[in-house]
Amino acid sequence: MFEFIEYLTRGALVGVTYGLLAFPVSLLFSTTGSVDVALGAYAVLAAAVLYVIGGPLGVIVAIGVAVFASILVGLISLRLNRPGHIDHIIAVLGTFGLATFIESFILTVFGTNPMIRQPFSTFWDIGGIRVSPQMGINVVVCLAILSALFIVLQKTPFGRAMRASAVNPVGAALNGIPVKQIWFATYVLGGFLAGVAGVLILYTTGADYSTAFNLTIWGFGAAIIFGMHGPLRGFAGGLVIGIVQALSAGYLPGGWATAIPFIFIFVILSLGRMNQIAATGGRV
């Protein structure tokens, strides 16, 4: 029983990062009806830059690089995906192309070696479970960011404009809301959150050039578990994904441990979550 609780705890602590990635997935889908599949690539790019530079300056540069990459995606997507003239497949393929380019860039510049930093040599003992202080930092950072974003979206004019753009982009544009700028800001916000997630991942589980796709899948899976309705639901979904991963790694052979989380996401999709979202016109 203790072993099971330990896996639950460790999985939930890892899952907070997936919850952070789930928020931009949910927000972008709600606002534009599209998905940025380069989110995982932003995170790995940020981790790689921080791994080389290190220190507080490295954190700033790493997040800035992730934001810059998201700006490029935002500009491309606005070119391909205009209010009233939307082709979601083309927009998604555009982000996939940049994700592939970033992955190749990381492979060429930073190589194939895993990138990880362990800033703490001591551990907390919580009920007999050894936990790195970095996990506590991850939880605090993620909760602080999600709380701030929730307030911005619910209590500010920008948040109201974003919600209006999500419900009816054409009507919002006719009422003077800069829908294209709102959409662009959503892509940039996603890059920022992915950059922060990349920083936390470097100090927790580490990453390499091939991690980008998995991170995108975990963020997407976390967002859809409870229906893509908002940051708190996505955060909870991230905890679930982390727990599924931890239990799979703890109780199953290596091959199944890798496959089960993907199967879990497939089962969630087969239960009709995306169909429910589609019934609302692609927005919730």
C-alpha cells in the first residue's frame, strides 16, 4: 500500500508540469479552434538553452527563446487562419512543420545527450517518501502562474475580449475587438507557459531532442481528460497523466510502461470528449 501511495505522490508531482502545458492547449483550442503541436518543442528548446547557459540569465533567455518561437508560429497561423476564413488542418500542419524544424535544430546544435540538472542534493522526507525540493518549487510555480492567468482571464478586459473572441470571432470583430491580436497573444502566451514548463522539466526529469512530441501529447492528453474547459481542469488532467505514467512505470514491464499512458489518452478520446467539444463549434 505504501508503494502505491508513493507512486501516486510522485506521479502527481510530475503531472503538475503537464498541467502547465495543458493550459495553452485548452486556451488556444477554445479561442481559435486550433492546436499548436509545437508546444512540446518550445519546452525542449527552453530546456536546451538553459542547460547550456545556466543560472538566472539562462532562465530568462530560455523562456525568451520559447516565446520567440511561439511568435513565429503565431504569425504563420494568423496568415493561414483568419477569423471567418478558418482551415484548422492547415494551421495545425503549420505548427507541426515548425515543431519538426525545432526538433531538428535541437538535435543539430545540442546533440543527442540527455539534458538534466539536479540543483538539490538533499531530499524532503514526507511520510517516508523522499521528494526533491525541486518538486515543491514546481508545484508553487505552476499554481502561482495558473492562479494569475485565471484572474486575468476572468477579471480583466483582456480576458473578456478573449472569451468573446472564442464564442463568436466574427461578431467580436464587428464589435471592435481585435480578434487577430487576441489570437496572436494566445500563441505567445502558450510559448511563455511552455518555456516555463521546459525550465521546470530540465530541473526535474530532464529532456532530450526527442522529448518534444511526448510533451505535446501529455499536454494535449491532460487538456482533454476533463473536456478542455479551463486551466484548473487541465491542471487536474495533468495530475492524472502523471499518476498513470508513474503507476505504469512502477508496476508494468518497460514496453508496456511506455505504451499505457498513450493507450489511456486514446481511451479518453474514444469516450467522445472531442466529439462533445465539436458539438459546440470547436469552442467551450
